[in-house]
Amino acid sequence: MDSQQSPAPGTLSWRLSSHPITLLTFLAFRSSSLLVYLFGLLFTENLVLIFIITILLLAADFYYVKNIAGRRLVGLRWWNEVDPSTGDSKWVFESSEPGTKTINPTDSRFFWLANYAQPLLWVALAVLALVRFMFIWLPLVVIAMALTITNSLAFSRCDRFSQASNIAGSAFSTTGLAGNIAGGLVGRMFGRG
């Protein structure tokens, strides 16, 4: 067999991605904060430097996943709006139209696997910090958990909203009064506020 063969469909290989640069950047951001947190003390004993670099990487990861990787890899995006008159917070979910974008299964698998695995890893690191009595690292781990869990929950809700909208849209036709009513009902079911 030729060693230069492309991977078989269904395997977890970045070479099958529709957006390989986006996918590799996404995976780099996802892993970089964990790697700095885990191995930073091998290169420096400066806890503050490790803390700051990890926070900056977590913030960059949060932004990149929320605004770029989610939209390009799985066709989903979310944000939070605050009504200025009432101060109520409302989550807004956006998904690509079903007919306009085909989601690559490889991109989707990588996205959802990394999206759910990273919060679990940070929870495990929080437990490890507690067990080892390394309380100095807890604020960093809590911030990491907050950012990664927020992204995971928001994208999960966004995906559910997208699937429900697609079902309602195909059942009632997306044009016309019935489609608008179905879309409004689905939006209220999954929207906060």
C-alpha cells in the first residue's frame, strides 16, 4: 500500500477537513492553554507568567471558538445581548441555512469532541488541584472551566435550536406565515429572557 494515501472517510483525520487551517488553529487554541498550564513549570518557576499566558490563551480560544471556528466548522454561532431598557440578558443563536452550507463530518466530529472534552479536562484538573492542595491554581482552573463550559453549553443550545428550527422549517415551509410562527415558537422555547 502507498503510504501517501488519503485517510478513509469516517476516520478522525484533519486531512479530511473542509477548513483545515481553521480546524488546526481551533485544535491549537484548545490544546495550548492546557499545555501551558500543565507544563509551564518545566520552563519557568514564575507562577504569575504561567497564569497570565494561560488566561490570554483561554480568552483567545473562547473568542476563536465562539466567533470563527463554530461558524466555519459546524455553521453555528452564538452571542448574548442585553436589553438596555430592562437589563435582561438574552442568548441569540445563529445557524447556517440548511441548504446553503454542508457541514463536513470530520469538522463536526473534531469540533464537538474538543468542545466537550476540554471542560471535562479542566474539571479533572480542578479536582486534582484540590486533592493535591494546590489552591493557588484554583482561580485559573475556575476561569478556564467557566469559559469552556460556557462555550460548550452555548453551542449545545445553538445546535438544538438549529435542529429544531430545521424540523419546524421543513414541516411548515420556511416561507410564509406558518414558517414565521413555527420559527417564533422554536425561538421562544430555546431562548432565554
